[in-house]
Amino acid sequence: MTNADSMPRSIRKNATALGLFAAITVAIVALIQQGTVSRIDDARAQAQLQALAEILPAGSYDNNLLEHTLVLDDPLLGNRTAQPAYLAFLDNRPSAIILQATAPDGYSGSIRLLVGIMADGNLAGVRVLEHKETPGLGDKIETSKSDWIYSLTGRSLNNPPSERWEVKKNRGEFDQFAGATITPSAVVRAVHKALQFYDAHHEQLFASALASEQPEDLP
């Protein structure tokens, strides 16, 4: 006679019930988790769209930016891995692009940026995605802490001239922060490089997007 056969009937019954309860619980948790992940993904997509929309002028595009992307990997952008760029269209014509760029030489590490560039090469705006700069000093690159980053809007590859794409302490065009020069200088240089990338590749970027409505890698 096996141990199972020797177990009292009530114990076997309870074990079966517990097993069934555990299986149902696992199934319910899995369903809740799946629904939560879906809601999180939706919320993240909406937050991302909102962040992108802050960069481009109202009425400058009429497409869903998340549905028109290219995956870019170029040294001028400074990213460690390939990152998506978002292309904007108005009446099926290219109107702008938002690049992801990284300033690797911030005071406390890399500074990740969104760089919006209008089709004519003028900066639509710049926003900080991630940084580790010193609170009260370097964090003034955030729009919530300072309006400094708005000073980049409207600039272009040649406005100011290449040698003036620096902070004033380094004989450039842009203001630095009191007690913090490295952070704004790193951002200015990264944005200038993003403009250089756009100038060299803008025709190819938009042509690739128009050739297919599906995201694709830049050849």
C-alpha cells in the first residue's frame, strides 16, 4: 500500500482543494499582471507622445510620431546603442524630426536628450530625458528648474557659427550656469552634433520613412 493510499480521505481531499486553489490563484495573478502591463505600456506611450509634442510647435505635424520611426546609430548622436528617431509630417510632407542624442561628457555622466529639428534645419526644441547632474547646479538643464534650454530653440547649424557653439566662458554664444559650466557646455556640443547629423542625412532620413510606413533601420 502506498503512502497516498494510507492518507486519510480528508487529507487527500484538502490537498486536492489546495492544489486547485493555487492553480486558480496563479491564473488570476497572471491575468491581472497581463492587464497591468498593458495599461503601463499604454501610459508610457501616452507620456512619450506628450514629451515629443512639447518639442514640436502646435500644428506643425498631423501624424502619430510613434508610428513613424527610424532606428539610428551614428557617432555624431553619441548614443551607446541604436535609438529610435521620430519623424513628423504635415499633409504627407516632412516637417520635422526628433532625434535622441547623448552628451557623454556631463559633469556627473551622460546626459540623454531629445533634439527636435524642423525640416528647414532650425531647432524646434531640446528636452532632457535623463541625467545625473548636481541638484541645484547642473539640473538647470531641466525645464522645471530653469528656462535655459529654451535658448536653443530656433538655432541652426550655422546660427551661431560652428566655432560659437559653446558656452560664453569657452568663447561661445550660450550662457552657462553660475557655478556650473561643464553641464550646459556638454548639452550645447551634443545638440550641435545632432544638427550636423541632420544636415548630412536629412534627405535620406525622410526618404526612408516615406518608402515604408513600418519602422526600419537606416541603411
